[in-house]
Amino acid sequence: MWKWLHPYAKTERAYQLCSTLQPWFWVGAFVCLSVGTVWGLAFAPQDYQQGDSFRIIYIHVPSAILSMGTYVAMAIAALVGMVWQWRTAYMSMIAMAPIGAVMTFIALFTGAAWGKPMWGAWWVWDARLTSELILLFLYMGVIALYGAFEDKQQAGKAAGVMALVGVVNIPIIHYSVEWWNTLHQGATISKFDNPSIAPEMLWPLLINLLGFAFFIGAVTTVRLRNEIVLREMHRPWVQVLATKQVSKQQSGDAINASVKEGS
Amino acid sequence: MQFESFTEFLNMGGYAFYVWLSFGVTFVAMAMIAIQSFIKHRNLMKQVVVEQERKARIKKARLQQQGSM
Amino acid sequence: MSLYQGVFKRDMHIAFKQKAELVQPLMFLLMVVTLFPLGVSPSPDTLQRIGPGVIWIAAILSSLMAMERLFRDDFQDGSLEQYVLSGMPLSAVSAVKVAAHWLVSFVPLLLLSPLLAMFLNLTVDMYIALVLTLLLGTPLLSLIGAIAVGLTVGLQKGGVLLALLLIPVFIPLLIFATSAVDSAALQLPYHAQLAIIAAMLLLAAALAPFAIAYSLKVSQN
């Protein structure tokens, strides 16, 4: 059943797969994000309570959902790496970490910028924001642990263990923080008091969610390729590829330079 | 269109600062990570080529040495 | 079985030989707790309100310092490699080592706790709850901490990294433990919090030894 996946455990095939997928991801991200953002900002109806400030939802919620999703994806990659001993699995895990951290940062920042007009303060110890902050710490831990090892093979395994520990903890953290929040009566306005959101508000949200997912996929493919090149620097296929790319770039630069000189 | 005019759209019902700040920071952050990844890719590829050329030079020098000896 | 007893005895023996390393985290704990009345307010009400949180935060911080010792010496003198090669299940060995470490570093903390409770003006009810949460919670600290220690043991500068890795993971424990003591202060039942901490402890006891064994193998490379 998993046989069709096995070729991608080889770095060369994984690199090729990334190269094929990448343009589609970029196009998908660009289209979905522009449609979703323009629709959300200009065409979606106002919220009756929060006015136009609720439009931050169109980036806050997708980034918050996907920051958690990326962490889970990292943990799955780590598990795959551990069970089947795939090096590419660890590489894709570490390729996802920085982009997941950026998503978490976006969720935090937009949450704060949304909280200011709603709660009157940039930072409120609201359950959602607090668990996002802890998630950011978890990402930082994984990235820091990976960076601390010289041997990147070992680093991948170590960071994988930490990602798995974190993923077991995420639900516990989430519920404990939520419970702590109700105990201390922090924020009074919940952003999601009304459980059903109007469909004309929901569509741009879903489109943006898809757009963010495409974006994460696109950046992950770029970074995974980087990881592969970094580890496989001395393989012939990498060298051939690099020579081709660099010479293309240089000829492009040369053309640019000659055009500039001519004008 | 939910807004009467473009200035009203920019004003965002009085929440202009927060809304545009959020969207601005979001897209700048996303652009930064994307650009950083691409620059790293470019540098890595260059590094591979430089390394390769260095190795070729060493090999050549060795061969010349052997030839002269 | 006697093999594990041997590991246990050896660890205890080494721990009592290096008394300074045992005492220093406790002194750190005591000093951190002392800072709060000086830095926040010496008024008994305030201290009572922040007390449980302060003691637990100080306990977590001092445990991070004590934790480093767990596998470091064994890693450096090569006995960890011997354990890996010996054919004994590494998970069982690490469980024994964690138990020994808990005994030498957290039981003294429990003995110190009446003093801390007095400093922070905790009532008797609160103190009982605090001891219960410490009894259930500190083994959890040891178990989860040992995973990260296993990962960082081969690194030169593991100290701060260990804190970065572990503090976020310890947050749920901090929340439940302090809220149990807070409930005790209000004469409310706190079985629920204790039950949750116990559940986390059982989960960790079931899974952590394998994770520790794996992380030690990663460090041994």
C-alpha cells in the first residue's frame, strides 16, 4: 500500500517531486490568497458587533489553524522518519519548522492587533493567544535543538523526538490553558461567540485557508530542496543540477548587464 | 462591494490602523520567509559549484605535479 | 533484576558522593522563593495568593538545573555506552535511573517544602495540597525532563537549550498544580486537578522510558 511512496525516500526523487509541485503551489497560493483577501477585505459584509475590525479574521484564523496543522505535520514526518528510517522525512520535518513558526507569529500578531480595538489592550491572556504563544515556544525549541547539533542526521532525529513530545502535549496544553482561562475570567468577549458564521463571510475564510496551506506547501518544497542540497552536496546529481542552474543565472545576469550598458 | 468609496475602504470603518497593520505584517512576514528560502537556495547552488571547481583545480594541480615529477 | 538494583545503587552512590550538585539546586530554589517577597510585596495576603505559583515555578526552574546531572556523567565516562551495549532493555535502565534521580533531587525538595510554605504564608490546607501536587508532579518533571536531557546530553552547551525545550512542556503541570493549591485555599475540592496530574504521570510513565531510550540512542549515534 505504501510502496508508491517509497521512491520518494530517495533524495533525488524527493527533489524532483518538490520541483514539480512547487509552481502549482505558488500559483495556488497566489490565486487563493489574492481572491480570499480581496473578497474578505472589500466584499464580505461587516460584522454587526465588531464592524470592520473583524476582517482580520481572514488572516488570523487560517494562520492559527495552520500553525497547529504544520506542527502536527512535522510530528507525522518525524514519526515516518523514525519508523521507516527515511532521511527525507526528517528533512521535510525541519523544512516545515520555520514556516510553521512564521505562521504562529502571524497568528499571534494579528490576534494582538485584533485584540487592541476589541479588548482595549494589545495583549490579553486569552486562551487562544496563550496557547499560540506556547506553540511558538515549541517551534523555537525544535529549531534550536536542530541547530545545536553538528551532525544534521543526528539533529533531525533529536528534533523529531522533541516534535513528537510536543505533539502529545499540544492537546494537553490547549485544554489546560482554556480551563485556566475560564478559572481566571480573563477575556470577557470571546471572538467566536456566535457559533454559526454567515456563508458570505465564511467563503473568503476558507479560500484564504487554502491559500495559506498552498503557501506553506510552496515554502516547504523550497526549503526541503535546500535541505537536500545541503546534505547531498557531494552527490553527482546535485553537482550537475547546480552547474546548470548557476550557469543559467550567470548568463541571465550577463544579459541583464549588457542591456543596462546598452541603455 | 461593501464600501461606498475607496477612501472609506481605506478607512475600514475606523479600524484602518489595526486592519492594515495586520495584513501588512502578515504579507511582509510571508514574503520574507519565501525570499529567505530562495536566497538560501541560490547561495547553496553557488556553493556547490564553487566547491566543485575547487576540487577540479586541486585535481588538476595534483596531476601537473605528478607529470613534472 | 539484580542488574537494575546495581544500576540503582550505583546512581545513588554517585549522587551522594557529589553532595554539592545535590544541594545547589535546592539552594537556588530557596533563593528564588526569597526574591518574591522582596520583589513583589511582603504582605501576607499577596504572598499567600502568589505562593503556590511561586513555589511551583521555582521548583521547575531548579529541577532544570538538577536534571542536567541525570545522564551527563554516565555519558562522559562511557558507562551509558555500556548500558546500550549490555543488552539490557535501555528503557528499563533509564526508568531506573530516572527513579534514582527523582529520589535524590526531589525528595529533598519535599523536605524543604514546609519552610517554603512558611515563607509564603500558606495555610495548612494549602500546604497539604502543595505536597500532594509535588508528590504527583515532580516524577512527571523527571520523566519528561529525562527525554530532553537524553537528547541534549551530547551537546557542549546543553543548559539553556534544556530549559527552552522543557519549559513549554511543563506548562500544563504548572497550571493544574497551582490551581489545585488555589482551590485548597478556598476550601474547594481539588480531586479533579490531582486526578489530571496523576493521569499525565501515568501517561508519561508508560511512554517516557521508551522515548528516553530512543533519545539516548540518538545521542550515542
